[in-house]
Amino acid sequence: MALIWGDTKETQEAAKNSFEENIEQILKQKEKINLDDLMKLVSHDTNLLTDYQRLLKGIDQLLEEGKIIIDQDKNIRMTTLSVLGSNGIEETPVWDMIHKEEDIELKKEIIRRYNQINPLL
């Protein structure tokens, strides 16, 4: 079977991250997209079977991680969380929560490294 994400761990991780970012952007713009329409959106003259395998495998992975939902009509939507905000209960996409956590972890790492460089502060 062909390697659909790449040869090395680094290329596989980069391809998966790129795929996820593209799906996230599409869903933020359209709110929902039918799986068939998504296939048409990514199709072009030089598509290979691996392109479609990558799409289906990536969608399965996002479903497994709970980042998207597919209904019985094959419509893909972002998974949302109900969060208590200043205006009451708000629906927040899971991806927004993940990005906030990643941003917090990045800031914590920056602070940790800075403290190693300049421990007096």
C-alpha cells in the first residue's frame, strides 16, 4: 500500500497538520460541507487514488479525534462545545479550544526558556 501521508515521520506530521488546517478553514468559511462536495473541491486533473485515500483517512482521523461530525446526509460540521461565557452558554468550536491550549503551552514554554536564560527575573 502506498504511503499516503509521506515517507518520514516529519513529512507525515506536516501533511496531517496541513490537511487538518485546510479542513478547518473550509468549515469555518462554509460551516458545513457535504463529503461529495469536499471530494469535488479537492479534485483536479492529476488526482491519484492516494489523494482520495488521504482525504478519507484524514476525515476518519478527525472523526475519531472528535473534531468533526458527519450526519447521515454526509454533511461535515465542526464539533462544538457548550461553554459558559460572559453572555451565557455559547457554542465554541473544538478547534478554537485546541488552539487556545496550544497557545497557552507555547507561552509557558517561552516563559520556561526565558527563566533558564535569566533566572533572576
